[in-house]
Amino acid sequence: MELQLASTQFNHVPFGYFLLNKQLEVVSLSEYSLTHFPSVRSFTDIVDSECHKKVIRFLLEAPSIRTIEANLRTHESPLSLHDLHCYDEKDYIHLFCINKEKQIRGLTKWMDYIHHTMSLSHYDFTPDTWTDQDNLASNMKGMDQINRVTSDIINEIRNPLTTAKGFIQLIRPHLHKTGKGSFADVAIEEIERADSLLHEIDYFSSSLKPLKETAVLSKLLNETLHEVKREGFLQHGSLSIEHKDEDILLPIDKKQIKHALIHLIKNACEAVSDSECANGQITVYYYKVKEFAHILVQDNGTGMAEEIMQDIFNPFYPTKEKRAGLGLAISKKIVQAHGGSIQIVSSSKWGTTATLKLPI
């Protein structure tokens, strides 16, 4: 297959760029990719076999993850550790591959540019929520500045974290030999938690323009529950789906709605785990009322106090230790971007119910 150079603004980025279709075939690539990576039909052909499943899941399934690490084949090395940055756009995937073993000058500025470009391409420019064009321009400029500052801060924090993690991974085998390997394990776990937090902040600060497609609600919920179980969020208890209606078709951005649902189900899993109830249950209901689909996530775990309920949708208001307090804020932002609403009721006696309403 003859690969085509990318005829986009990303053709000259100083690291790997691939435009993939949903079969993960390479549609086009940057000059850097052409000279530094082997010529392949499918992107997975340059991925280390041990990373295959993780990379495929990342590109096609994982709604809450936009960056992962993977070993890739290059002309210079059989395997090199890379950061993969993924941006989904309708029928295509923009994939940026940054070699972690080679520090590229000006990398942060390039990633800021990419983040900004992707954000603008998905932004809703219809002035439905603004009073006039001047307000629209003023608010867009302000949001752009906030996004740029946030992106700069995130990258400035991520760079030393990545370096620290790399050094810890190098010395971890030696620490295990001396019986102190648990120190390295804890350090890496905390660095990954910090990186996950930065991702959530980045996600929350970016504009959310849903890329809608028709989705079968039952299939979407089954995929979401499968992902929750696979990630091990549910420590004990049961997780099930119930419905009153037949399949409901929704015009939604599937990755975004999955992201919102995972936050809600993860909270329910933790509530069940924290409770002393021997028969923990989490049930996802769905049904149709007029022009809206209702999705309920209900648990019989530890409920929330009334004073907490007043602020649960506020960003940076954590209800759990070691949390940023962004999960529910992100879920609300996603649902509202789809023209829907979200409501949560809770009681220490019977648990918590989160209700999503999405237009059909």
C-alpha cells in the first residue's frame, strides 16, 4: 500500500502523526512518520505485540483515555517507548506518537497547538447562548486563553512526571532485588494517578462539541458495563442492566456519553464498596418518556449527606479522598452539551440514584 503524506497542518510536526480509519489502517501520515517508521498498512503492525490489545482498546474503545504509553517499531530501534495522543473525529482518528527516549525541542508548544486546533474544530460556533456577536468573540477569546494556560500548566507538570516515572522504572528491578520494590511500585502508582488527574483537568477545560452518531442504547450500556468490570472498579456486589422499552436509538457522541456513564457507575461502585451491606447492588435502568431517553444508575451503597449534595456538580469538589472532584462536573458538562440534563438524589438509608435525560 502506497502511503500518502498528510495534507494537513500536521504534516510538518517534529514527531509521528498518523491519520487512521476505524479499521486502524493508515490513511495518511506526516513527513516525520514516513522517514522514522516502517511502511505498514495497519498502524498495529508497528506496535509491540505485548501492547497490541491495549493500543487497540485505547484507539477504539476507551472513552476516558486520550494518552497512553506503547512500544513502537522505528527505523532506528526495534522498539522505542512512545506517548500516543489520540483525537477521534467522526470516521477517522488523529494519532500523534512522541518518542519518550528523544526529547524534542519545542514539543510542548506543538502539543499546545494540536490541542488548541482540535478544540476549535469541535467547538460550536452557533451563537445560541450569546446575546450578540461581540459577546461571542469576547467569550471565545477568553475561553481560548484559559485553554492555552491550562494546557501549558498541564504540560509543565507532565514533563517532569514522565521523567521521574522513567527513572523509577529503570531502577525498579534493582529495588526488587533488595526487597524494596514496593517503594517503586507505590511511586509509579502515584505518578499514574497524578497523570490521570491532569487528564481529567485537561478534559474538563476543553470545549466539548459532540460528534453525534446514531447509537443503540442497550449496546452502549453493555459496552460501558463491560469496561467498568474490566477495569476492576467493582470490588464486590452485582452490576446489572434493566429496561422497560425495546432498544432506543440516540443521536450522541458515544465516547463522551460512555465517559459520563463511567464516572457515575464508578461512584456507585465505590459507594457499594464503602458500605457494610453484604448484598451490594448497582442497577442501570433505561426507558423512554416522550422525546427523551432516561438512564438511571442506582446503588444501595453509602448515600451522601445533604450538605455534600449541594455542591456535587461543582468542579474540584471531591466527595472522596485522593480525587480531584471533576467526575460529576465532567458528566454534567457532557450531558448538557447533548441537550440533556442530569440529576442525583441520595439517602443514607437507600443509596444514590443518578438520572440522565438525553433527547432522542
